[in-house]
Amino acid sequence: MTPDPALVASQTSGVDGSSEGGRLSTMRLPYTLVLYAVPLIGEVKRRGYKGKLAAEPALVEGAWVLKLIYDGDQPKEVPALWHGHHVMLEKAPPPPPPAPPAPQKSA
């Protein structure tokens, strides 16, 4: 059994957030990483990548990272860190083979 990572919570008072300096709650870090993934994908595409990209949060060795999933050639210019979080690359799995045609029923 793998223990759950102990994340440091930094919830704001909920009033206006100004006293917290705009920090995001780490209790919802995976959701925050999803938001960070959108501009990361845009930046990699601006740097010239033409293939299909997706991103998702991933828990690697007890730390949350942004996993950038590419289909095709590996992107060449990917930042190692994005808003303070490590970025890891993963090749998309190949599509499943097509299903065989259903047998025809004779009347």
C-alpha cells in the first residue's frame, strides 16, 4: 500500500484573497495543474510543435507534476518547469486496433 502524499494546505480566508498574495490552494493542486496545462500546451505549440498535445496532472514519486502527452514526434522545446512544477513528457499510446466486422446473420 502506497501512502498518500502529505500536501501542504494553503487555503485562503475566502474573503478577497489579497492577504494571501494570490496563492492557490494546494488542497486542489491537481485541478490547478489542469489550469496550468492550457498555457503550457499553447507555449509548446508557439515554439513550433505541430503534433497533437494533451496534458494532465500526475503524481510521480510523491510530487505532483504536469505530464505533457504528445502524439507523433517528441517536442523539442519543452520547459523543464512550468509555474514551478516539473514537466514530464510521455508518448501517447497507439490507438487500439479496429474491431473486426460483426458476422452477418443469414435469414
